[in-house]
Amino acid sequence: MLTDIEIARSVKLRNIADVAGEMGIAPDQLEIYGHYMAKVPVKYIDKGKMSRHHLVLVTAISPTKAGNGKTTVSVGLALGMNRLGKKTIVALREPSLGPCFGMKGGAAGGGYAQVLPMDKINLHFTGDFHAITTANNMISALLDNYIHQHEGEGFRLKQKLWRRVLDINDRSLRQVITGLGGPGNGPISQTGFDITPASEIMAIMCLATSIDDLHRRIENILLGFTYDDKPFTVKDLGVAGSITVLLKDAFDPNLVQTTEGTPAFVHCGPFANIAHGCNSVVATEMALTLGDYVVTEAGFGADLGAEKFYNIKCRKTGLHPDLTVLVVTAQALKMHGGVDYEVIKKPNVEGVRRGLWNLDKHVRNIKRFGQSIVVAFNHYSFDTPEEIAVVRDHCINDLGVGFAVNDAFSQGGEGAASLARAVVDAVEHNPSGPLRLSYEDSDSIEHKIEAIAMGIYGAGKVTCDAPARAMLKRIYSLGLGHYPVCIAKTQYSFSTDAKAYGNTDGYDFQVRDLVIDRGAEMIVVIAGNILRMPGLPKSPQACRIDLVGGEIMGLS
């Protein structure tokens, strides 16, 4: 059996100018990166054309260590719809180096449903993550320099909020001390690093609608509070222009292609457990301008990525999906049904049946947003017909939602044909109604957190630790109570306990802290023991990545 990277190498790629040309983009308008990648200027976005086209969101049930294959399904669905004669573009999030060299080894789809060139996309790509990392850390350096240069004038920060970032899993950098070694090395400060996808700059890049909007949001970034309790921002630092310059090229969406040569925009936004978790607004809008159908994804389970897609991205932009596709696997259902991870590949119809509660809860949640649903059963070779039948019958007869098996991993677009037909049929005959959000802008921050924790996750109550209560006062004093909330919690459970795979209804949802993302215009809620700088596993994927005879091995 070929690996993902071997399959990727077997595909004869089209010149990216030809891919762009079929969408009506002139070659001289592209910023070319080699032969197969390019950036497309945001001027191609046309709001008038967008409204005539269809948006399909792909999300999933709660993930497990085995994964659900959401990106593979997203790419496969776009391939299948193009085979039906529907002009379809897939719009995905960029992979982070953290999981590529940590747990996953890659995030560009899999098998015969990938975006290509997968090795470049999974590694440095067009440099977007490096630009975001540099912009974030440039602010850190400029802030520390400002404090150092103005100490003699009595300037100090009582509370410094801005942290550095790095696109590497490194637990040793979660908490650090800077400025050691004497006054010439700047002020001594306790700080730390988050991973780049969790940075506010990443969220701003995802949500900004233009370069001017990007500049405005960067100006508004809250860096800390002075001793007289005044907010200190990037605008006060006077460097919003230079930070925008660092991000100028990265802001344009990246155009690549699928294993079957169809267009794909891959831009910003991974990690729905600790961040926004959706690709950029400009990439989605550009795809909607140029394609009749757009397939996009939101990170991890529907309780995280899809919730944030609806409550943050759609709220801010007016986007609304015509349909939501919910990815399910037999392996995940078995784990949610109490089957040990070591034996989830073995046939176990009862284990699948016991795990259906997780599927049911996600379906109920998605319906609360007014969404029509098609469940995509992502097929693995060891799944049995009996296991598939249990899920199919439950979806159609008990839940009243569409169902289709996806075989895109092994068969590409042909293997996604039944899913594509189900999606097109639902969009044309039973599309989603008006989007119903979980809360109003005018609701309190406490109410917004409860609406998600209790209404979506099933928590029995919400408790706030002292740091969160103190930050609530800051939020209201700054007049930011109208912001949406972006909850950071484990992806493996509806609760805040990563090991709680079963039904957790009624648990205590602990809010440890709140983070004011004033530039991204949202409040990040730190729940339970979640960390915004992941660590590496005992045997990281980096141990299996190598360069052999000039070819990269181990990316998958």
C-alpha cells in the first residue's frame, strides 16, 4: 500500500497558472511560488458573485487518537462534486509544523484525496506561518524595547499580556523569564510562548477582510495595562504599519491543487481546540467568488470548529453554509462506546452502537444552528458492512439526516461520488434555513460562555477562577462585552477532561482564565487544563521524517 507522500509524488501536477486560468485569473496577477503554488490577490473577491454560490461546511464528531479524516473527506467531496459537473473549490486551513513533527505527520488530506504539493504545504509552504510568527515576535521585541527606552520617564506596565509564539511544540517554553543578565538586556519579565496558530495575529489574519482592516485590527491589539490602569495597544506603540508590512504578502490566499488537478485555497487557521480553527475569511470569500460550490472545513469536532465557524466567522462576515457535512468513523464511535483504543480496528457492532450517543449529540447541536446535515461515513478497509449498516440505519431512520459512505482515501473523486450526490441533493432540495446563533452580541460574556458550555457541551454549571473574574472586570471596563467567545478546551471530550470519552452531561465547566483578543475582536476562554503551547509525544513523528535519496519520507 502506497503512503500519502508516495501517492502525492505519483500525481502529475498541473502548472498553477493553468489551474488559475480556468477560474478566470490572469497569470500575471499571480504571485508564483515555484510551478505549483501561488498567491492570488484579494481584489478577485466579488461579493455579488458570492451570494449566488453554495457553501458547504465539513465538520466531525468528537475526534480520537485515531483521527476522523475530516480534511480527506473535504478534499474528496470537492473531487466527487467536480466529477458531477459542479464547479467546486475546496478551502482549507494551513497545516502547522507542530503536529506535523509531533502527532500527525501532516494535514493535507490523505490517500487519493490530498491537496498538493503536500510536502511543501506541510512544511514551509509560502511562508505564511513564518510571517505570522515574525510579526507576533516583532511586537514582543518592540514592546520590550519601548519599556526599556522609556523606563527613565517612569513608563511601566502593571500587567503585560502579550506573549511570544513559535510554530513548534515545545513545552519548555510555556513559561519563561526574559531580560536576565543586567539592565542592558531589557526589563526582567515573566512571559511565555504559545504555538503560532494560537496567536492573536493568526486570528486577525483569519478574520480580516482587507489590508486596511488588517491594519486596523493590528492597531487595536491590547498589549497590557499601565499602572494607572490604562490599556496599552499596538497603536500606542506606533508600529501597526510595520507589522502590516510583515504580513502584506501572507494576507493573500494560497492557491494549490488537489490530486485530481482541481483548485484549492489553503490559508491560515488550524487548531480549533485552542484557537479560531477556521481558514481565512478572504480565502473562503475568494473561493465563493470563483466556484459554484465551496467545500470548507472547521477544526476538530463540531462542538469546537463548527461552533466557532457559526458563532464567530459567520457572525462577523454574514457567511452561512447551505449544508453541514458531519464526518464519522467506526473507530471513533467504538472509542466513544467504551472500546479500548488497541482493539478499535476489530469488528464490534455493539461498540459502534454504544458510541452513537456522540453522533446524536453533534447532530442535535448542528440542528440548533438551523443546519441541514449529511453524515459522511469515512470508510476504512477494516470496517464491516454490519457496522456501516448500523450507522446508516440510525442516521436515516432515527435522526432523519442524510447519509453516505466516503471512499475518497482509496478511490479519489470516484469514491466520493455517493457523498457528492447526497450533498448536491440536500443543497438543491433541503438546504439549511437561516443561521441561528447561540447568543446575541448584547448578551453578557458570562451568558455567552454558558450558552456554549451548557447548551453545546452539556455542562451542568460554569465556574470562573479568580484570574477569569478579574479579566471579566477588564473586559467590561473597556466596553468589550459585545465580543463573541472563543473557547479553548480539549478536543477529545465534550467536557474539559481529555480522557472522558463517555457521556459527560452535568459536569462543572471550569473557566481558568480569559484572554482579550481586541484586534481579533473576540474573548478567548481558557477552560480546564488546556495549554496553548502543546508538547511533543514520547515518539514524535519527527523520528520518522527523513530525506532519502533527495526524497522526503515520513510525511503522512
